[in-house]
Amino acid sequence: MKALVWHGTTDIRCDTVPDPQIEHPRDAIIKVTSCAICGSDLHLYNHFMPGMKNGDIVGHEFMGEVVDVGTDAKGALKVGDRVVVPFTIICGECDQCKRGNFSVCERTNRNGHIAAKAFGHTTAGLFGYTHLTGGYPGGQAEYVRVPFADKTHVKIPNGLTDEQVLFLGDIFPTGWQAAVQCDIEPTDTVAIWGAGPVGQMAIRSAILLGAKQVIAIDRVPERLDMARAGGAITINFDEESVIERLNELTNGKGPEKCIDSVGMEAHAAGTVDAMYDRVKQATMMETDRPHVLREMAYVCRPAGTLSIPGVYGGLLDKIPFGAIMNKGLTIRTGQTHVNRWTDDLLRRIEEGQIDPSFVITHTVPLDQGPDMYKVFRDKQDGCIKVVLKP
């Protein structure tokens, strides 16, 4: 089969690789009908995430048709079922899964001993990501083996297109969880850093959850246009001060809720801390660039909430924890507990409350994926979200 394969920094190729096979009775094989490039994939493309190996199949946002089912998964799935596959692999049986904390499933990371050394305890296995999260082959491929498939799936009813439901596997529940973690009240201003795909979903989620006003912070014109179309006030950080503008929009009090949809590769308009991060990252003295975290901690209203869906990989420097503690800020973060949200979000799609396909700007065949990684990273051609068709 064809798949997108990681060979090193900025080196992803469309290779011919062996077809996946059933390896365990709870497995299923999915024929991929649609997959997408996620912002988190760019962290791998740029090689800011540890634990990648030459030959890894990438991609964690995909869906398709079941073509083979292991004996223990046949009660939940059958050949011909149409499914979205969450990026988090879940057993459904451990203590964390029983609590709905699916992204920290205790059983699915087959390299859990490595993750435990890095993080103190293991987290869930993830598709198409690093060997810290299991090294499972990803979904930017013609076929995928889905372990724990009896639990790791979302069945899709007839009548909905791939484009409407594909993002149930990652960016839609990620944006939704980011907003839910804010405990939004009708009087709240929600400020969202990053108007990429997750930020766009967070904007719509915050509005659906009843925020008084939503403010999106970015510098890419197409992203800012899309944010305004979704109901957000926008700030272009290349053209105006984020802190001054947020204070102006909140009568000097700051937003109650702040969402970091950027993560470890934050950019800033010539600030000292951003230049500091670039140097530290280049000299391997820091893994992540946390400009957005610093800015959120500074501008957030006292007793407010910082929600962080943006991915961070390791060690961050110069975080103003004194401001966080003294202002009484709450921090909520984590990989997305996808299956906690998908029933409700699928219902909202079916009822027409939201159509997540609005975020798609490019649809191309799988073999054009390597070129689209660069287009997406460099925000060329108005690119906001890429869908690949194997």
C-alpha cells in the first residue's frame, strides 16, 4: 500500500509499505477514505518532538471503511462499517478509561515504560506519532490497523459526508474540550491564541457554549477572515499590541478565559522572549517556544482560566509562575479525551448546529501529501486545512 512516511526533518515521502494485518483479536483493518494533516503533524515534520524513527508512518486524523475484524471486535464492528478513528487509542477498561480520561488510557501505549520515564507515568497510545506514545503506524495511508478497535472508533451513520465527520477524530473534539475546560459563563470573554484548525473549532465551540465575546489572535489573513466568519473579534499581532487590544476589549480587566491553540512553535512579532526562545531552541537548551503561555498568564483576568490544547513536547523556560499563582489562575490542559465528546458532537453535526468541513481549504490525493506538508507549514496558497484522499 501507499503511505506517508517520516524519514527525518522535513523529509516525508509517499512510500510503498507492507499492508497491515490483524495482529490481535481486538484489531480491525480500516480502508482509509479520508485523512488530514494536523498542526501536530508539523511538530514531527519539523522534528521538534522526540521519539521519531526513520520509516514511521505518520498521520492521526483519519476515517474509512472496516475491511477486516478480529474475533474479539466482531461484536462492536463488522465489515462495511463506516468509522472515524480517534487519534487516542483506548482500551475502555482501565481506571482512566472508566473515568472518561481516554487520552491517559493506562493500557494502550505499548511503549509505556518509555513514556513513564519521560512523564512519570504513561499516557495513551496515539496513531502516527512518536515512539513515546507507542510508535503505532498512522492514518495517512491506504489502510490502517486499529488496535483495541472495539473501543477505538466512532460509527458514522448514513447521510453524512467524510468532510462533515472526519474531524471528529481530532480537531473538533480538541477545540471543544479546550472550550469546555474553560467552564464558560454568559458574561465571559474568551481569548483564543492561534486561528489554525484547532483554534477555529475552539472559536465555534466557545460561541456554541455561550461566551459573551470571543477574540481570536493570529497574523495570517486567511485565518483571521475565517475566525471573523465564525463570529470572533480578531487581533493581528503583527499590526497591534495583543495586550493593549485585549485590555481595550475588556475594559482593562482582561479576558476571563484564555485558550492556547498554538503550542510549542509559537511565533511573536519581534518580542524579546520570542527571540530568546529561538536561540534556546536552536541550541537545544529548550524544546518548546512558550510565548503564548507567557502572554496568556500576563493578560488573563485574576481568577481566570488558561486552557491549553496546544501540544508541548518537553521543557519550557521563563514561565511566569508567580503571576499564575498570585492571580489565582486555573490551568487545564491535556491531549483530547476524544470519545468523551463524540456522541454529543456527532449529534450537533446531524442537527446542523455546525458543519466542521468549513475549515477545509485543500483536498488532494495522498501522493501529494509531502508537498502539502510544506504548503501547510508555510501557510502558502491560503492553506488552513488539508484533506488527503488515498
